[in-house]
Amino acid sequence: MIDKSLGIFETNSISASIKALSLIIKENSVNIINKQVLGEGIVALVFTGNLGAMKKAFNKGAEHLSASNEFRAFHIIPMPHKNLLSLFGIRG
């Protein structure tokens, strides 16, 4: 295990994911590690970072995008197992 959290933030469009990304990465302790266009415009952004900073950043991004119905969901895993991290190319 690592001391970082793993977070996934989903949006309804590529432009919404760019807006979310610009808000989320303003938190110094949150880093993007992957993005996936899932189809039908849905985009998943994958982050690692400090749990508190990630919660704050994700809530800010969700609040901003919810006003225009561009936010889908987010999930944060506080202490991901190293095997889960390896799916994203991260060594735990």
C-alpha cells in the first residue's frame, strides 16, 4: 500500500473534463495519472494524492460542474492496494 489516495472523477464531456482538471490540479497534493474517454462523451480522470486535498478538490470540481449538469460522479479510495495501483501503471 501507499500513503496516497486514488481518485476517479467522471464528467459528461471532454470540455467538462478540462474544466474539472484545471480546478482539481490547483491542489498541490493532487496529480493526474490517467484519462479515459469511455464513450458517449463520458470522460474519467484518474488522480493520486493526499486524501484531504483530493476530497477538497473533487468537491470543488463537482460543485462547479453540477451547475451545468456536466458532472457525473467521483470516487476516492483512501489506501488502494498495490495491485489496484498497478492497473494504472503505478508501483505501490
